[in-house]
Amino acid sequence: MNAPATFRYGRDFEVVQRLRPEPMSERERAAQALVEGLEFEIFQHKASMIALEGKETTMRLGASTAMRWGDVAFGIYTARGDLSVCATGIYHHAVLSQLSVKYIVKHWIDDPSVGLKEGDSFFFNDPFYGGVHNADMGLTIPVFDDGELVCFIGAAVHTGECGGSEPGGMVNGAKSRYDEGLLVPPIKIGENFVLKEDLLAMLSNMTRDPRTMILDIKARLAACRIAERRVKEIIAEKGADFYVGALRRVLQVTGEAARKKVALINDGVYRQPRFMDTTGPEDALLKINLTVIKKGDKIKLCFEGSSPAIPDRPVNSYFQGIIGLSMVYFCGWFFNDLPANNGLLEAIEWEFPEDTFINAKGDMPISYAPATQVAFTQGMFMCGARMMYALEANRAVGCWYSGFAVTPFGGFNQWGEPIADITPEINATGAGARPDADGVDAAGAFFATMSDCGDIESMEADRPFVYLFRNFFNNSYGHGKFRGGSGVGYGVMVHGVPWLAIGGMGFGTRFPATLGIFGGRASPPVFVQSVRGSNMKQLMGEGSDLPRNMGQLYEDSAVETGQRTLGHVSSAPQMYSEGDTMYVPVLGGAGYGDVLEREPERVIADLRRNLVSPWAAQNIYKVAFEQDSLRLDMSATAALRATARDERKKAGKPYAEFIEIWSQLRPPPEVLRYYGAYPDPAAKPAGAA
């Protein structure tokens, strides 16, 4: 263990660099001889089932929206803090949650004022060690055998309220990290198997929703204690040395397999710039300039040419959060057949330029970092598809919707209880199109692929909303030879309370957030509608024919009167009164391949399900059909598509001519105020040294 030392207050910049596995300890090395063949395979299965039970227990006991519907990672860590076994669909925690555990190992094990013993529990949410934002909170416990530390067990979950200057965990108007709520590095929150009531009282007093805060903490701890019992059963049967050696072997095998798989890919350089249209509180253009370099058995992520840091806007991200979100692609798609742990990072390298908004420093706010991180992740998906095409073409897929459409809210519910959280529909986005099939409709969240959006009745039971509808709507995805999966749209009415604060977090209102691949189309831009002073209650009482999905709402919203506004998906919380309504689209996945290659029969099938509009069928897919019967006219379709291809050829330009015209285009100055130099944000101004 570490030698006792005087604790240095402030952030630990060294520990956040330790994303890869720690060097093997002497005990781990000696124990490798005990971990062989079938016994190791049985251990892996048992450990995975323990983690899965912990994840499911956490979900069933928690109170926040994200905990109930799957934004959960549960893991077993080595005694040095590496995450060896993880049960999750939210893969960024497969490398990020370990940083807080390594902080505990480094600072508290040998500190006489804190120490580590059986029955302890530690809480944390500082995003500097978790890598995302303040609403992501975790709890971990040490596990001992005969007085010797053998591992840690922990749960990392998004809790919907963290005490920021705005409700719901995402602070649109944050000027510094001190606006964003709780900033708790790992602290001992329990001893002797009992949580400390004074610390629980402190944490509950710092958030708008104390009940949810405390229930989520207790849910994490209960799940950890169940997993602890299961781990001790393995140790009782196989011995602590076997257990310690097996945890380490998982990391070693994972790292070796990851490098072997990377080595199979063609060497090359893959580029995918990503653009965002918001800093949080206002519209502006930002660039994440991703370059992926594949050489030998390593993949390197480079970000030179990204937009500068914005000291007083919440869209900044810590570099460790970007690496964490890269694991959404690597764990779920690229290394899909390997365990989700930080051993995968043995095959990954990275290089972040200083003073960029994806490498936040100092007191910069980061509560909108999830949007920035998912914008990057889509670039990783698109580079990954091109890397994988020659190796496993069926894994070169379009992107899931990745613009976010989070609706934070806060106030009191219909039972008079303080609440602050987010709605769960972010977990109902469409999957990206595939080389041989359409994307899955309402598949989940790409960053939490085992998540669910829950049922409306559960939401209405303790949230001051009445759902007007929640379902698929047409053209919500990217078109292509294969279309993206459809997303959902939903309408809600504030009900049972005099007022409620509601905001929004995401990007992709000014231009699409989710781009197509191999000629496929992007998912459409997204905007939020709200109606204050709505007559919705009157219409419902009269039994009027109301819009039943977002498509109908776009076509005809005249039946509902009131002050209607259209806004960016990213918006500061505003007060809504009882009876006011809000309509939010949560979009579908990206398209794959040329729209003119889509089988006309698939277009007709989508027309029958109202997943594509007649206009799009005719003008995008160039399919001819009878309006009433939807009977396909194959000969007319062939003629329409031949004409469309001829028009494309006529509109085409030689590359040099296109570049000459394109290079003269420039967004307005107000759009570029945070961008950096244009078009290369990293370029020095003319005349600079």
C-alpha cells in the first residue's frame, strides 16, 4: 500500500491519468499460477452474474429516473482500483468509475484520519474523477478477507438532481463549476456497515430532491452488500489468492485480445470532424476535430484543431470524459465480444491539445459535457465504421441518435414532495441503419444500450405530468438504402401543481446532430414546442380530436390555442403553469447507403406504419404509388429514380471547382464567436508569432 503522507488538498491531476490497468502487484503475479483453464472460465461467469445481480438490484431499489430505467453500471474492482468485471449497457463507466476508486487507494488507505476497513462505504460525484458531470454519482465498498483488502465493489448511476443553480442535473447557465452543484471527491459515507446520518443529512440538504438522493445512495449500497456476500462465497470456495489472481487475469486477457483485434484492421488515418450548435445558453458553432490513427496493434485518438475552451459556458468536457465515451463505441461495437473493462485501453492511446473545450481545466463549468461527449462519440462511430468495413462489414453501422433531448425539471410534485429530475425518453432513440437492415425502432440510448424509457403510468404516478402521447412519428430518422430506427416524440401537460420549472439539454436544432454513413442521410434537426396558456384541458374534456404524434402536430397544431413557442433543444429552465404543454421529439438513427437503392416495398411498408410521410416517399425515395391504396407502381418508380440520377450528374462539379466555391463560404461572425480561427480553430491569426 501507499506510505502515509500529508494529504494535498485540491484536485489530483496524477490519478486521472491512470485510466489503463495498474502494474501487476506481487500478489497478483504469484496468484496467476492458480488461475487456469476451466476454473478461470467458471470464475468469469460467476463474477459476471454477481455484477449483473448488483446492477438489477440497484435499478429495482433506486428512485431517480435514470436509476429506475437503466443508466446504471455495477462493477468489481481489483484492490488497486481497476474495474475488472462490469455489468452495464452504459459503457463509459467501464473506465471512468475506476478513477474514484484509485483516488481512495492512493489517498485514504493509509491515512490515519480515514483509513479503510470492512464495513466502510465511500460516496463520490466530482466529475473530475468521474469524467462526465455532477449528476453522475457513485458508491463503492472495500471487500476484505481475513483483514486483507481483496477488491472493491461499486455502483455508478446518474441521479437526477445534484444541487446546481438549475434543477435536473444540467445547468444551462453555469459560469463556473461552482454553479453546478455537488462536487464530492470520494468521502467515507459509512462505517461498520452503517451509513453516517450526519453526512446523509448534509447531502440531502444540498439537493432539491432529498428523498431521491438518499434512496439512490441506499440502493447502491444495498446492491454492493449483496455482491459482497457473493464474492465472499467464491473466496470461501476457491481462496483469496485465486480470487485476486482471477480478477487480474480478466484484465490481462482483455488487454491482449484487444490488441490482437486492433492488429487485424488495416493501418490508416480516419478523420471525422464533429460540429455542435450550442454552448448551452446560446447558439454557436463549435468543432471537435477527431483524427483516428490506426497503426499496428494500437488506435490513437487525436484532437488537434478543436475549438478553444470556453471559460464560462457549461459545454466544456474533461479529457477523461471523452475517453470514457469512446468506450461506448469500443465496448458495445468494436470489442463487443470482450469484457467491458479498462483492460481494453491497452489498445488505445490519446492526445489532447491544451486550451480546448474537450480538455477543460481550472474552474470551467462542464455540466453540459454529456452533449459534447456524445458529439465526439458519433465521430468515433463513423471512423470506426470505416475502419471495420474491411474486417467485419456487418459492424460498419450507422449511428444511433446522439443529439440528446433531455428535459430537466424541478419543483414540487402533485403530492407536495420536492422533485428534480429528467424525463426518461432519452432512452427511446432509434438505432443506426445497418449494412443489411433498418435500424431498430426506439432501441434505447446509444450510451446506455440496456436502458428503458419506462411506462407512462409510472412517470405520472409521482411526476406532475399528464402524457398526451408518446410514440413513433414519421421521418424521425435518417433516410437511406436502409433507414435508421424511428425515434419517439412525446407531449406532456403540467398537471396537479401550480407551476413547474422545465428546461432542455442537447444539440442539433440548427443542423443535424446525427449524420448518415456511406451515402445515408442524417436524422433531421430537432426543436421543442411549448404552449403556455394552452386550452388543452378544455379540449380533452370536450373529447376533441387531438394530435396523436409529433408528425400530426407538425402538420396541424391549430386545434390547440395559446402562446406557442419553438425553441432550441438546449434551453434554460423556465416556469410552466398548470395546463401548459410541451412537445419534445427524440429522434431516430442515421441512414445507411443511397436512398435511391432502397427497395420500394420497404418504403410502402413504412408508409403503412406511418413511419415515412407520403412526401418523403415520393421526393426522397422517388417511389410512385397510389395515394389511397398505397399500391406500388414499379415502372413509374424506375423512371423517377432514373431521372433523379440524371439530375445528380448534371448538378455535379469537378472536385477542384467545388473546393474553390466551398472555400469562399463562411458562417456569420456571431456564429463563430467561440469557434476559434475559421476554418481551422487551432490556426494562429495572421501576423501572430
